[in-house]
Amino acid sequence: MKNNGKRNGIEAYAPLVGEPVVALIRKLAARLRGARVLNINSTREGGGVVEILGRLVPLARGLGIDMRWETIQGTRSFFATTKKMHNALQGNQVNFSERELQYYEQVNRDNLDRIDMDVDYVIIHDPQPCPLVQYIPEGVTKIWRCHIDLSRPNRKLWRYLREWVKQYDASIFHISAFAQQLPHKQFLIPPSIDPHSVKNRPVPSKTVRTTLMRYGIDPQRPVILQISRYDRFKDPIGVIEAFLMVRKHYDCQLVLAGEQAADDPEGAQVYEEVREMADKHPDVHALMLSRENNHHKVNCLQRAATIIVQKSIKEGFGLTVTEGMWKAKPVIGGAVGGITAQITEGLNGYLVNSVDGVAYRCRYLLTREKRMKEMGRAAKKSVLERFLITRHLSDYLAMLLAVKHPARTMIEL
Amino acid sequence: MTVEPFIFKDYVALENPTGIRAAGLSEMQVCIRMVDDNVIYNHMILSHLRQRRQRWEYPNDFAKWAAYSLNNFVVAEALANYSPFERKDMSEIRDDILGIIDEHMWNHGGRDVVRQGWEFYFNGCTTFAFDGACRANNLRELRDGLEKANLSSIYYHYFEAFTRQEGEVDDISFWIEHNFNLPGLVEQLRGWDFYFLSLDDLRNKIIRVLNHYLPKDIE
């Protein structure tokens, strides 16, 4: 590819977000030039965290910041425990044995030899590597980045995890509702999408059509789409129930599509349940996307969709909502977590609270083509303003500067 | 007369959640009393920067929450109609908001609470200001700079300026007043109900007024 550096660097975003935004990012980065920043999470495959780090890290490096990304390794039993933790932090009533928690801590300890922590900042993502905080050397700034819906966590588990979180110098949450009372400074930094990624860049309509046909989806009939991991919190069964109500009135199709994240052992079971239900209805397509080229497939499916649904009952942020909005589609989202920060009711999408809500809004929109177009345009505009990677990078850089001055609220640079 | 250059500042703001939340007006009163001035600033003034170009119906976070989450449009209207820039500091603004809520509760009651997840979340803020690339030595350069500036820079020189400048004026009219003999222009720039303007609209209005003065008074 010609001129690769320019295509992949921050300059590539100037035509979309404007030269002043890019200049501002450069200025912030200049204050951090040479800083060594280490990100640690638990997987390099699947999920929003992977997508964000996959883009933020090279962009920051291109700006002269020595940003790295490492993952901890764990066993199946470790990830079963952390998935249980994930569910409990999102409100499920789950109990943990002493043995499970000890093993969780031990796997973190076992990862120490693999990770070089001779840096200026360590950013730990989510609960899986949270106990690593105790091993971060003195003088390194320790930041915990929470990507999950922590609005009503299981109290017992949060009391346990809070003991680790308290040891950080700062923590970052997607939205205010997830923040907790902690003895350090907290930051709100919503996640973002990359408009130039394979998942979000423009695709020729012929390619979109070919993708649909490959999956046996009829390009002539309206498509209602939910893209997400097969996870109970995404309520795929509820989406099918809603679709069956809509299908009584409109000749349309439902596509559920997701991939399997390496740190989510529960996904295969949920997928089986969904597929069993989908197999009974010819217009319901439940797709398990293979890793190969899956971002391109998601892009095509989202561009082909008439309406995008994200009927989550708990949601850290819902980047699939952001992706759908970026493609100028009307999005119907569960009124939970980060979805409420993205959708302004009736302006750039609809927030719903039930299976009936999804069915009602689908039927409402399917009769109003003009409304769908207006809503899609407003949706794209709001992503451009608030949820692109450039804003995310700018917030990250500002946070790295601010965390060094926790007592100051106004910083003159 | 030597003209001091106008230096466009770049501005970045981050929100800092406190973990404090209120489910109804009584709780909101308690929380407003206990939070830092910085939190009041974030919800009453900095809310303009977050709304940027977006269409909005309520100019501050308290009014927005009262309308959209609490569905109490009477108190939302009172909070929206309040002008914080007539006050000297955040403690006066805090007292006024408490007064508005208190009066509402006295007259209308106010025991309603929102459902779980729709509480008001109190956040502080950390802001950064630094010299931008652009400087202006005359009105034409000022206009060109405004056209190119980030919206956050417009916020800084207008909304933020009122909490920083002695005499509670914006940076732009202050600079013109002290460097050019153009009282008419200064008066126009200070004559708007800018609290209700989006940053985009504000930028366009300033540019329009400057354009009007450029050919006649400068060239």
C-alpha cells in the first residue's frame, strides 16, 4: 500500500473530524512524548476492548508515545471464574468460593514473569488482570479501566474487587452511572469506533449484496439485525420473540450475528439455544461468524440492515450501537448502560425496555421510511461529534496528563 | 497604539465522576450542598461544551435531568430559565439552584423519584487550556482564527471567560475593548443571550458581526 504511514496515522482522520481536532491531539501528545504506557487486558481476540486497543496503541505510538499492549494468559477455569465475575459485576447473584478467588489471584501472579512493567503508566483493563496492581512497581502511575456496566454490581463481589481497585491511582468508566465511590480520581471516557477500520469503512453495495447472499439472506426484503456476542445480557432470545411479533405484520428477516470471544466460555451454550429457536423459523438467521474476515462481514451486514437492534439488558457501552449509527441506520437499543449515553430518544434512535418495545419500534419505523433516513443522518452526526477514535485518543492523552496532578481541576499547559 | 495579540487557546475538558447520585429533588438538594464548586461548574457551565453542535432543549444538566429523567417539567423550566452568568461565583450559583428547588418543593411538593438507572450523577471536571497555534493582531485575523478554531476554543473564550475574567466579560469583546476604539462592536458582542446559543451558532454570530465591521472600520 502506498503512503502507508500517512494512511494509518492521525492525519488520516483530518478530513472527517477537521484539522483543528488533529492539531489539538498533536499538542497533547507532544506533552507526553517518550512516556512509556503499558495496557494490560486478557485477550487479543474478540470484543470492544481489543478493537479499541488495536487502534489506540498504534495511533499513540505514531504520536511519539511508547504505548504497548500485553495480555495475561489464563486457563479455562480462570476464564470461567472471570466470566462469572463479569456477570456478577453486572448484577447477577453469583457466589464465589474462596478457592475460585485464590485461583484468580494466583493466575495473575503467574503472569508476572511475562510482563515487563518498567514503564511510566500501567492501564489495566477490566477485572481479569485487576489484582496485578499489587505488583506494579513504586512510582508507576496505576490506572484501572472498567469497560463493563458497574451500575448495580453484586455487592459481595464488588467489596472484594474494590480492595484491588482502591490501590490504583485513578480509574476510568464509560458513563457516570458506572462510577463508584473510590478514594482516587475517576474519569469518564466513553469508548469509540475507528471510521477507517475494516468494520466501519465504506463498502461497495455489490459486496454487501454478495455477503447477504452467501448467508442466504434475501437482499430484497427488510433486514432487522442484532450484532453481538452470544451472551444472555444481549438477550438474543428476546430479539427473536420481538421479531416474531413484527413478522406477523411485515415480510422481513432477522439476522443475529456474533463471534466467540476467547475470554467468554459461556457463549457456545447461548448460541446453541439461539440456533435451536432460529431453526424453527426460516426468516431468522443466527450466524456464528468465524474469525476470518469477520469485521468485513459485520460491516456488510450493518450496511445491509434496515433497522439495527441492540436489545441488551446490561451493557458496558454497546459499540455495535455506535457502529450502526455511524452507518446512518436507525438503532433500537435497550435503555441500559452506555446505550442511554448514545441514543437520544426519538432523535437519533429509540430506547426500549421490553420485547414489546423492540417489536413496537420496529413496526413504527418500518412504516416510516423518511423518518428512518432522518434518524440515521442524526445518528451518524452524533457519532462524528462524540464517539470516534480521535475523541477517545484526545481524552486518553488528557487523562494521562491529569492523573499526574490529581488535586488540580484547571491545568494550564 | 500597540495591539496586544489575541492568543487563541485550545481547551480540553474531562469529566470526573464522584460516585454521588440523586434519585429525586430532596436527594438532589442534599448532594448539591455537599459537592465541590467544580461539580456545580461542570453541570451548569461546562454542559455547553458537551452539547457542542447538538440540538438541545435545556441549557444545563440539572434542568435536562429534571425534564427527561424525573419528568418534572415545572422545575426543569425554572432551572433552565436561570442565568448563571449574572452571578459572581459558583457558591452563589449553588445557592440559587438550591433556592429554585426549594421553592418548587414548597409549592408543588417533590417526592417523586426516578427509576433505577436514571438518577442524577454528580461529576466534577478537569480542564486543560494551552496556547493554540493561532494568534490575531487585528480583527481580520481574529475572524479568520474564529473560523478555524476548535469549538472548545470558542467555549473557552466565551463561557469559560465569564468565570475567569474580572468584570465578567468574554475574552473576545475584552480584547477588542482594550485594543481598538470600537465601542459599538463591543456592545454588540456583549448584547446576546449567549447562554442559549450553541457553540456553532455563537461562532457564526461573532463572525457575522466582525464581518460587518471589517470593511468600514479597518480597511
